[in-house]
Amino acid sequence: MRTPMSRVRGLGAAHTGTQDFWHQRVTSVAGIALCIALVIIVIGLLGRSHAAVVQILGSPIVAIIMLLFIINTVYHMWIGMQEIIIDYVHEDKLKLATLLANTFFCFGIGLASAFAILKLSFGV
């Protein structure tokens, strides 16, 4: 016999509980600081020549901030779209296809963005 509390501690059918909920909240809080840093960087780039922009974006601190922004934003986007798909797509085959498309899209955007920053940073 199971009590109601033991059923709650079972964490539901997926046994993940509120992990995605907390990851979504943590990435949104981290995104606040990273967006402020991004705005400061962009304001600092206004009116500069192409060579100066490439030099600033290629500096290690700026590149690390930009990479953190990209990783955080892509992960936040992936979790958010995954939750929307799970909640609103009811057909199993379509749900699987859209979840795969979401994963590949987020991975592709993240990889392309990180590649651009790393290319600027390493001057290749």
C-alpha cells in the first residue's frame, strides 16, 4: 500500500520531478546578467571600425562572455521549446519529430554561434 506522500516522491512518470523547471529558472536568471554584459559590449562597439570590432570581440574576456551567453541562451531556448512541444503536441509521431527538430535546431544554432566567436577569438 502506498501513501499519497510516497506517490508524490515518485516524481511522476518520467521520474525527473521539477528538474527542467529549475533549469529554466536558473538559465533565465543567468541570462539577465549575460544580457546586460552583451548590451554593454554592443554599446562599446558602436561607431568603431571593423578591425577594432574584430579585435574587441576576439579578446579572451569578451569571447568567454559571448560563449557563456550563447550556451545559456541556447539551453534556455531548448528547454522552453521542449516544454511547449510536450504540452501542446499530442500525436506521438509528430511529438517525436518536433522534439528531434528542436534538438537539432538548437544544437545547430549553438554550434554556428560558438564557431563564429571562436573563429574571431583565435583569429583563424
